[in-house]
Amino acid sequence: MGGIKAQSITSKELSRRPLFMRPPEPPPEFLMLDPANSIYVGRTKMFQIPFNWSFMQLTNPHICIVGITGAGKSYFVKTFLSRAAFVWGSNAIIIDWAGEYKAWVKQTGGRIISLGKGDFVNLLDLGGMRPIDRVKQIIRALEILTDIGSYPEQRRLTEQSIEEAYVRAGFRPDEPPADENSPDAVRPPTLKDVVNILEERLRAGTYEFPAELENAIYRVKQFTRKGNDFFAQPSTVKLGELTTAGLVDIDLSGLPDEVLRGLAGLFFLQFLKERMRAVGWSAQKGVKVFVVLDEAWKIASDDRSDAIMIVREGRKYQFGLIVASQNPTDINEAIFSNVGTTFILRVKFEKFLDYIQGSLNFSPFMRGEIGKFGVGQCAVNMAFQTTTEFPETFLLERVHGEEPLQEYRMSIESVLSAEARENPDIPKSYAFERGELRNRLVEFGVEDTSVTMMLNEFEKGEKAMDVITFVNHLEENNVPRPSTTSFLKSIGIEDAIIIDLFSRIDFMRGGGTA
């Protein structure tokens, strides 16, 4: 049987006891910053305090954004870049894997660079670097994207031939080139020159391992063949102008595969890193240039990537890298551990939540809240320069964008069993931010006119649609089932539900009823 125990304590001891605990939010002075020198994002969920972002109290200006398809990632990026341009005059370069931002950049009067659709970059452009340094960057990119690192002799032959191409073109390996606009400027070689040097050596017949030489030629030739020579022609892009050109979208969706998109992404990251190093710090507010790396899984996951090098270099150059992905495991843990700010939108898969929580070390309470997010809701983790006595992860009620956040909802109740409908842990619908839904449909090959028609159908249904109707629309527009399956899985729908969904659709087409 229990009892009551009386205890005598002093008021001094009592004062040390945390009878009241502040909810998980930083104090207002860390959130309500000078609006003339910070970017407004939204209000906190607990106390409705306006949150203005600035990197001045943080370890660096770099940002990571994670969230499933339709959670509001691109909506957030567009809002953030628009406000950064207004407040700080920041330039922005979007390395756009799927062409997701192209229409928006065009609408805002920005510049579009479409690789594979008319624009070219010469992989051997120097951008002010010494040839010896650029050669190392090119080889590192090839090691990340291909298996050349497993063949040391082919790697050595390729490296030697690139160095030789620079020398033959008139460059000194250990000296920076003349400015590209000066009379003394020398035109850089291309990968086609590298192939010619390797083939000369093969024809000479003096090399003792001709098979290795032939394989090295084959590797480089993959990037020089007609129709695949996106990096083997003189550049149509003036690299020196990118960091001062306002808003630039580098659209990689026209390149035919992930290796070529990865090569382009690394090329621009390498150049931008060297450019900001050369320009250095200046006494101006805010960030000079934001570089957005969206869904670039290959170059955000490899330990040798320049994305990781940029994040680790911190705040020296007023240069901010924004890495965004729907799959947080695609992002190297070194990025999570070193960025100044992480914005976590809706995340559904437990393994993704495990990865984020393990990287950022937030509380079980915060994890539970993240699992319940709707469109535009997010958690923010900030790495402050000094040790703090308050949680560094907190909740935002919603991202407040430049335009109203339009949310479309897709119901899946029609394909759930009666038992599943009663289970509170199984979602009954999925929400999308309108712009992201449009971009995803275009990415899966749906024509613009058909996308517009589908969005109109959502509007007719008061921004709601049943999943069977949704998938039927996709199939009527010739979207293959593997693409539809990938889309449904990306928003968190379980495999068993997807299988049942297609079974019901096939049954209905055979004359049955759902």
C-alpha cells in the first residue's frame, strides 16, 4: 500500500528544479531577426513566433531540404530564392536534374541553360583554374561516376592525355590561364583532342599494354560520339558570368542518362567552388550566390563529391549550397552533419526517419511530429556557432510562400480493405503541393496539356481526387505503369496497396466494377 512522504527542502534547492519546461523552440531572439538582413520563412508551431533565417549565428550558410514528392520542397526553394534576391540581391544557380524549375525561372525572367537541348559545356574549360588542378577534378569526377578507379593504368593514361592536350593547346600546367576575354586568351582543348592523343599513342605501337590503351580510348570516346558529345564541344556557356547573372536554371533533363547528368552537375559544382574561392569574402550583407542541387543522388552521396567539400569549407565565401532530395539516404551523412540548417518536410518511410534522426539527433517527440506533417509543414534544425541551452530542432506551422500554397489531396480509401480503413496508422489520403505535382507529372512524360487537364479535374473536385481516377488519367496519357508505380511509392503508398490498385483497374477494364 502506498503512502505519502513529507520532505523538507529549501527554496534555493526548489529553484533549481525544472518544474516548468520550455517547449522545443529557440528563444525569440534567435528567431525574430532583422527583416532587412534575413529571410522570412514562417511562424513556429508552438508560440507562433515569426522565423527569419540568417546564417550569421550558424556554422555556415549551407542548407539541406528533405521531404517526399509533393511535400513542398520546390515551393520552399522558390520562396527562399525569391526573398534572398529581394533582401540581399543574391544570385541563384539551380542544377536542375529533372527540369523541375525551368518554367518558374523562365516566368521570373531568369536564364535557362539546357544541356542536351542546344547548350554545351566543354569539360576541359578551366574557369580560371590551373590545368594541373582541373585535370585532378576531371579524373575525380570520372572516378565518382564510372569504374575507372578500378583500372589504375587506364586512369593514368587518361590523366596523362588530358595534361598533354592542355600543353599542346598552349597552356602551362602549373599556371592559371589568361582571362577568357583578354587578347592573350588561349582556346582550351576538348575531349576529342584527348581521344586523338590516345589514338596516336596506339598507332605508334610502342606502348606495352595495348589492351589497356584501347579500353582507355573506349572510355573517353563514350563522351565524344556524335549525339553524345555534350561535353566535347566548345562551351556555349560563359562560366565567368554565371555567379552574377541573377537566377539561372541549368536544366539537365535533356541529357540521356544519370552518368551524363552527374558529370554536368559535378562540372558546375567544381567551377562554382573555384570561382567563389577566387572572388573571396566581401563586406556585403547576406549570401552572394545560392547553388541549388536538387535530387542529384549520385553527386550528393559520394564521399569524394565537391558537394561535401563545399559544405565542409563553411562560411568563408558567402556562397550557400542548397541540397534537396525526397530520399534523405541519397544525401551523404557528412552533409547532414555539416550544413548550418536542415528543413525537414513530410517524410513517411521509417528508414528515412531513422537516418535523419540518427544524423541530427532530435527527440522522439519531434520524430512523431514529422511523421504527421501535411503539405508545407516542416521541422527546422539549426547548427549554431556556440553551444545553446535550448533545442536546435523546432517546428514550423507552415512555410509562408510568396504565393498561396495550393494543396491537392488524393484519396486511397477506395482501394483499402475495411480493416485498413479502421486502422488509424494507415493514411487514407495523400496531399501534394500544386507546383510539385505538375512538375512530377511532366517528369513522368505527361504532356503539358494533359497535366493542365488533370489539375483542372482536381479543381472540379474541390482539390481532391480518388486514386483510381488519378491512375486512370495517367494511363490514358500513356504513362507506363513502372513510372506510375515509382510515383506512388515515392509518396509513401505501400506495395500491397499499389498491387491491389492495378488489379482493380484491370478488373474494371474487363467489365467489372470496383
